[in-house]
Amino acid sequence: MNTSPAPALTHDPSRPRDIAHVGPVELYTPRLEESVDFFTRLMSLREVHRDESSVYLHAWDDYQSWTLRLIQNPTAGIARTYLRASSPDALTRLREELRESWSLAGKDDSAHGLGEVTLFDDPDGHPMGVYWDVERYTATDDPPALKNQAAALPNHGIRVRRLDHVNYLTGDVPTTSDFLAEVLGARCTERIVKDDGSAAAIWYSVCNKSYDLVYTEDWTNARGRLHHIAFATDTREDILRAADLFLEAGIHIETGPHKHAIQQTFFLYVWEPGGNRIELCNAGARLVLAPDHETITWTLDERKKGQAWGLKTIETFHTHGTPIIENS
């Protein structure tokens, strides 16, 4: 067995950052109204639009018109993830890169609050889209006291500020890693590698946040599944209070609050009523500012040591994903 360390990964600082940030996300749920209640009453998102089969929600400091779309579906899971380009020229470059190096799934100009979206799937089949034109949030009956935030701070619930990241499950971490770096121009900030040097999990950044898109090996060998979506809180104390609120509301608390060693995130994981795993996270002031950042690599043995501090990771954290695979 090859036990030599995996080679370091260094991002090419000369490549332009064509993706500005992760945009809105669509989530499937078999219990739409219960999921809406979870996100509005407990997480403090605001309902801003509704159609026959879905509800659009907004996090209070998201400049865009919506943050999360909940879609009625027989099974839970991730639908489309939207990525905002950093400029119209960047969108053109991304389209050409996707056309030449990957596979486009067409264009769509019907997405609520977005302009024309270039559609594609990642290597594992998760639907994605990249866009530039966007409708900004208009605070009509929730105007903020300060003009440099999108809406008033909610006076109830956990008051998550914004969507932070998406963690997908994938059957082929190395191929997905190559796609993120070579096609989307994202930077791998941290990763877990197996004894043979291949990646078992990857954390990629598209801006100066330490991570935005995460892919973890799916032990079921299924395609297109979700591990979790995460929302950022202002403080660690918000997460401690959230645990009490979830307890009172009868929400399943899976694990936490603890602190991850990888990325140093303070976290709490729960399952929303539709079955999707939701993370509340606080990374403190940690950013990745070095343009030539060298990827931090963790071995499986280092990963098995568990969190930076807190209880041992619960087994379901490694086995539960949506859609649920029976006997997984």
C-alpha cells in the first residue's frame, strides 16, 4: 500500500476568480409546510414568494431576493445550487469553460429573481447553474435601521444571517475535485486523503471564505445526494441558544455543539422536518486571504481523532444523507 503523503495543492493566483459566491439553493422536502415552519419560525428566514409546489425564503442579510427555495417532492435532497459569476465577462468565460471542458444542460431564464442561468451538473449529477443578473431584496415591511444590511434583524428565532456552504455526497471525490479546480476555478483549502493519497473529502472556496462547496465520499455509491446545507450565525452563543430552541420545538439534534478540527468551525447539526441535515455554523473571523494558499491535508488517522473538542462524531453523521438510501 502506498502510504506516501499526498502532494500539496496550490491554487494558481493568476487565474481570475470567475465565481463571486454561492447563490440561492433549492431543497426538496416531502413535508413542505413543516419545512417552511422550521425555516421561518426557528431559523428566522422570511417567506417572500410562493408558487404551486414551492416556497421561497430570504435570510435577513442576503442582498439577493431569495436564499432558499423549498420544493415539494416525494423525497428530500438537494435540487439546484446557483453560483453567481463575478462579472458579465466572468459568466461568458465560465460558459465557454463548461462548453469546452464539460457539458452544458442549456439555459434558463425562468428562475425566480435571477436573470439567464447557464445550467450544468457536477460530476456526481448535482444540478447547478451560474448567473450574473439578479433581483436584489427590497425591504418593504422589514426595513433595516442601518442602510448597509438587506433587511431588519428578525425579532424571533435563531436569526441566521446567510447561507454559508453546501456539503454534497459524491461517489467520486477525485473527479469532483478536478472539476471544481479546473472548470470552476475554485480553490481547495482543506482535504482528507486516504492511505493511497486519493481524496476522501474536499473543502473548496470560491471567494475569501475558508470554504463554500464541500464534497464527502458517499459510502452508498449513490449519485446526487446531499450531506447538508449550512447557515451562518453571528456568534457561537447563537448556536448554543439554537440548541435550546430546537429542543423545545422537538427538532432532532444530531450532534453538537462542538468544534471541527477541519476548518475550525463551531457547529450544530439538526434534521429539518423533511429529513435534510441542516448545519448552524460559526467560523469566527477565519478567512483564506493568501492568493497562493497551499491546501491543508489531513490523513484518515488524523480525521479519526474526531473533533477539535466535543463529543465523538455520531455514526449517523457518516451514514445519513438525502435522499435516504435504505440500509445505508
